[in-house]
Amino acid sequence: MSVAPAAPREGQTFHGASRLVRYVNFVKLPHTVFALPFALVGVVLASYRAPVTLRQLGWVVLAFTAARFAAMGFNRIADRQLDARNPRTAMREIPSGAMGVGEAWALVLGAVAIFGWSSWSLNLLCLALAPVALGWVFFYSFTKRFTRWSHLVLGLGMGIAPVGGYLAITGQWSDPWWLLLALAAAVMTWGAGFDVLYALQDVAFDREHGLFSVPAVVGERAAVRIARGLHVATVVLLAAAGAGAGRGWAFGAGVVAVGGLLVYEHSLVHAEDQSRLDAAFFMMNGVISIVFFGFVLAERLAA
């Protein structure tokens, strides 16, 4: 009697059966490294206008982590039936039976409460904007059902991070007014670009189930070109943000480093060869955000 092979474990997940491991895998907690450094970039840029305390820094990190936890958990709930049909995602916590929907909702609502509490602890502007931010990142979970540009919706959700970090410290919009818009757009195009690449692995599944993504709609080759165009825009927008903030050599060097790392990332992924997609997606994007934050922080410390 033959036994069907178990579904493969998804990338960037931890082995183990403990509740802690289950919760970490449920929201892909290591992926927090993607946008959290950009939230801290917002904090550093804000520090030129207002002093930063350790208390504020702690609330920013907690607010960002809770918001991301809530958004990712909501996405897992919304997509649980699709995940169960996709061999790549069938072993996720809800479709595999490792976690019930009720438990997932409890985690999401707990994260929402922590995000609201953290936002209130920062300032009234953050509290007022908290529902807008959550509404947007929750909305993302449904967009793949009706538009190929769900990648941009996800990217803009990530782009909220530096804006939130800045507003958490200053309590007011940037001067010049377009600085935060340029920074948010840079993160949006960066996130959307690597999400387009990530979607390459689900082209057949998306087409079969009537889901929209750039690769499923336009094909793998065109999708890779679109991702490259988005990442060119990332570099241009980061440079514009640096100019708007009046930053100097280190910020500029950070932009150059991001450009170089993105070139390397794209050298790892081709329409015909996605064997190194995990390295391009997780390792390189984590490196990009941390390296850029390091340059921005170094310039601030040298000021």
C-alpha cells in the first residue's frame, strides 16, 4: 500500500510543534525584517525635527509588529480555502489543521488591540490613522480576486511603515510635503516588485482558480520586466526622498547600495529559472532594508 507523499514545507518556516513555533509560522514572523527597518528610517528622518526617546522607539516597533501580525493573520484567514488547494501552501497552519479559524481570529484581534494601544501611546495622529492603515492592509487580502495589481496594494501597505515611523515622532506631516509620499512610494514599488517575482511560482494555480496576478495575466517574461521597472522606480524615489530630506553622502550611498542589491536580486530570478526564488525573496530583501537603514542611521549618528 503506497502512502501519498506529504506536501512540501513552505520556505522560511520553522520546524517544531510548539504553539510558539505555530504562531511564528502562521504570520511568517521573520518577514518582519522586510519593512520594519523602513519604519525605523522614518524614525531617523523624523529625529532631525524632534527628539526620539527609547519609549517612542519601543512603541514604534511594537505597533509595526502588531499591525503586520494582524495583516498577515487576516490574510491567512481570508485565503484559507485557496491555501488548502495549493500544494505550495497546503501545509499552512489553518488548511493543515494545526490551527483553528477561531484561534486565528483571536490572534488577529489581539494584534489589532495591541496596535491600537501602541498607536494611542505614541500620539493622537497615529491613533486617528491606525484604522486607515489596518483597513488598507486588510483590503489587500481580497484584491487578488479582482485585479492584477494586488502587488501594488501590498506594496503600499508596506509603504505605510516609514510614514508611520515619521509621524510617531513628529506628530505632523513632513516638510517638504512630498517627502513622505516619495518614501512611501519607494517602499511600495520595492515591495510590489518582489511580490511580482514571488507570484511567479503560482502562475498555473492562479490561472486555474481565476486569481489575478501580474505573472498570471501577462506571463512570466513580461512580469519579470515589470518587476525590474518597479525596482528602478524604487531607486529613483529613494534618491528623491533623500533630496527632499536634505540628506548627504551616507543616504546617497545607501541608495546606491539598494540599487546594486536589487540588480543582484534580479540576477537570481529568471522567467525560466525560479530555483533561487527563496534566496531572492527572503535573503536579499531582508538585506536591502537593513543595509539601507544602516546607511541612514550612520549619517544621523555622524551629524
